Amino acid sequence: MSAAPAPPDAKSFQAALRASEAQMADLAAFRDLLVEWNEKMNLVGPSALAAFWPRHVYDSAQLLELEPDALTWADLGAGAGFPGIVLAILLKGKEGAQIHLVESMAKRCRFLSEVVTALDLPATVHNDRAESLKIYVDIVTARACAPTHRLLGYARPYLERGAKGMFLKGQDVLAELDEAAKSWRFQHSLRESLSDPAGRILIVEGPVRER
């Protein structure tokens, strides 16, 4: 299925994802906090704020379109909150929902904790390295975290505990997969991104083994 044009603004996003008024209010509040904190630390570039709805929120939200029944997620290298905070907002109020925001940089964890508290989200912030945590989740995900050969090392413990990997990748994903195949044996597939015709969602199922 070819990707449709990403919704250019909040109203279009709400229609495309059938988001509730409460979810839209939380997403708008998330953006306000991102703008506020971005003045104190470099969380995202100016272009990210300009493309908040079509590029970043929609890019994150599409994961739930593919896995609507998944309740527990680990976002590795959660950074500015994409996709983890967006997923937490969209799953807020759903019984059993829990998002683990895994981030090794303390200052980014302070931002994530502020958002989680302010919006009362079903999320836990972990100031730790991804591979150090023993968390069981339905899905392990990441966006702009690391090249695939390194990302698989971070995600490997989660995959071995039964998680499915869904990683948001850009146009260089095929080259990244070739590089990753030099170090790892793994089963994967690619899905076209709904938010970016050049982007792909890398899906990894089953264990990741060293070569």
C-alpha cells in the first residue's frame, strides 16, 4: 500500500487518526512543553517543531495503526519523546497500557518526566542504557536512535524476551541492513512509512544472533 500524504496540521491529523479531543489536547500540550524545554536544551531542531504534526506525531502514531492491540512498549533512546510520548498519549486510559521511555541522558529524562507527570501518562522514564533493563513488552521501538547494527544490540534482550521490534527508519535502511547483516542473523521485513515515502518501518521478529 502506498503512503498517503501526511496530514499537514492538527485538524488533518485528528481526522486521519480519529484522535479524540482529549488526545489532541494532550498532543498540543506536549508540543508546548517541547517548545518551552527546547529553549533550555537542544531536544529538537527548529524544523522538527515546524513539522510537528505531519513528520513527527504522525510518524510515531502510525505504529499503533499497525499494532493496535499492543499495550506495552519500550522506546529506546526516547529523546524528545518520539515515538514514546505520542504512543503514551494515544494509549492513555486504555487498561494495561504502559510505555517505557528508555533514555541514557539525564537531561532528556528530566524533560520526559515533566511531560509524563504534566499529562498524567501511562509511562515510566528509565535513565539507563537500553540493554541494562529487564523489561517485558509487546513491542520494542526506536526512532533516530542508532544505525541498525547498533540498534539490534540494544534491542536484542527485549526481542529475546518475546517482544516484536518496530523501528522507524529513513531512506538509508537498506544500507544499514547490509551493514547489520555482517554482525547479526535476524528475521526482518520492511513496511512503507505512512508519513514519509522514503521512510520504512523495520520489523524484526524472533531472536537476534551474533554471527
